[in-house]
Amino acid sequence: MRRLVQLFLLCIVSVSVSACCKKEPEKTAPRDTWFVRPSHPELTNSQWSFDRANNTVSYRGELRGENVESYSHAVLILSKDIWQEDAVYEVPANVSDGIVRASLSFTYDHSLQYYAIVTCSKDEDSDLVYSDLYPVPAWADPSKYVDLGLPSGLLWAKYNIGASAPEEGGDYYSWGETEIKDHYYTDNYRFYDGNKRLTKYCSVDEPIYWAQSGEPDGILVLQKADDVCTVKWGRAWRTPTCGQWEELIDNCNWEWTEIGGQKGYRVSSKTNSNSIFLPAFGYINNTTLYDKNAEGYYASASIWTSYPYYFDTTEIMADRIWTHFGLYRYYGATFRAVVRD
């Protein structure tokens, strides 16, 4: 019953908040605020701490405010979505000295998105009087990245999306798609309509023979929901931009080599002893795989602004490395993720 009341109340409040143009001041922790009524407590001292060695996260929060001492039932819920369905953890909070205190520690699942919700009521069945949502900061699995000592602090994944080792090519994805396919062509590209006109990520309406453009929407960079690196590995991960590829080129030594029978580049830091391997796994057009073991085409997060039916890749081959190389967006390419942790 309490969950149903919570859901109903959150729905009502979310509508009313969206109609208000006044923005609430930023508080001490990253948050999405649904409501804080002046006569009810506020969540303060919200803190997250991370133990990377044991892959655990701890949370601590306090409720302070008017009439806190009248609340006898308080719960901290850690949920994987904001509607509080399927709570991952639910623990009682302590109410004493006019303060509601809640804390828990848990093993972090990097593929999930968590929210902490503190609820407070007079008893277990009474109406919800307070709820505040704090998204758990994104934290990448440290076993998946390498610190190459780059000036920006960016961390690069050890292997491609869909792979489990550096020399594996992983899966191929059309740009802006998050699932593998049996063929990669204009007829099944997510962002083409029946006339091969782009339906998203379109900078100009500039048709050519092979691929149409579409109604410009000004979206030039992958959004999270369309970024296969984010969808497959979690909120912390992204497809790198062209600028981030250029930083990798400028600050590392690139050696064309072979690992486990697969050719590609060993990319070694100029400032520490760490390195990654970028295998040359070509690309797919329709059902044909081209240039495997000779060339690699690694996706960036951007389209070509003048020709939006192309996306930017970093092309690698034995005698050159070329950023801003354009491929049709429906082609299947390889993706290497990055993160700032």
C-alpha cells in the first residue's frame, strides 16, 4: 500500500514541478528533486563513498526539519528506477533527536542505475510525507579501463564493446544503434524512414544519390540512450569524441603489431607503462565484412555536420592513422568506450 501511495504522489508532484519555471538551488550532492515542501524535512549530508578494491558503495543521509520527531517509520530504499519498483535494497532508518539517519553499504552493479530514496511517515501504512531522490554517481568498473596518463584524465577501455579480450574485435553496431543485426544496410537502419531520410541526428537537409538527409534537428552528438557504450556498459561510459581520439594519438606511441594472430595498434602511454590494443577488424556493409586484419574503423560520437548520413571514425591501418574518416551510419563499426572515473 505504501508503495502505491508513493508512486501516486510522485506522479502528481512531477507534473506540478514541470509546470514551474523556478529552479531550486543546487544542494550538496547531485540530485533530481521531485519535491521539498517547506513544512517537511530536507535530506542533508547526503554522502556516497566508494571502495574500489571491494567493489562496494556506501550511502549516508540525514533528514532534518520541522516535526521530524513525530515520524516513527523511516525507510531508505535503493532502487534501480525512480518509480521505486523492484527495490534493490530497503533498510529501516533511525529516528532520534529530531534527525532521521539512514545508511547502507552494497555491492555495486555497474550495469544498473541506482537512486536513493528516503521516505518518512508516521507508521508503515500512513501516507508518504517526504521523498527525495539522489542518483548514485556513475562509477565505472576499474577492471575494464586503462589509465594512459592523458592530460584530460580520460580512461580508455581495455577492449571493444562485445569483446572480452583486447585482441577480439567484439560486436559491430550501426551508429546510434545498440543491438547487433544480421545485416547492416539502409533497409534496417534505425534512423531512416521508408524513403531513406534521416529521422534523427540531422544537421542539414542535403540529399545525395545513395542516402537522403532529413529534417534538421541540430543533434550532432550521440545521446545516452543511443550510445552503445553507455547502454551496454553503464552510465559512466561514452563513445569518444574526435577530440578524444586526437588526444590519444598525440599523447601515446602507436606501434602496428600482432597479438594472438590479430593485427592492430599497440597504443602505449608516453607518461607511464600502460597500453591498450586496438585490433583492426574492418567494417560491415550489408552482410559483407571488409578489411579485417588490415584496417580498423572506430566510431566517434559525432556525425559529419555537412553530410549527416556519415559519422566520424578513426581509421587505422599499418601506414596511417586518420581521424574524421566518414562511414555511412548504417555500416557496422567497432566501438571502444571511454570514461572519466
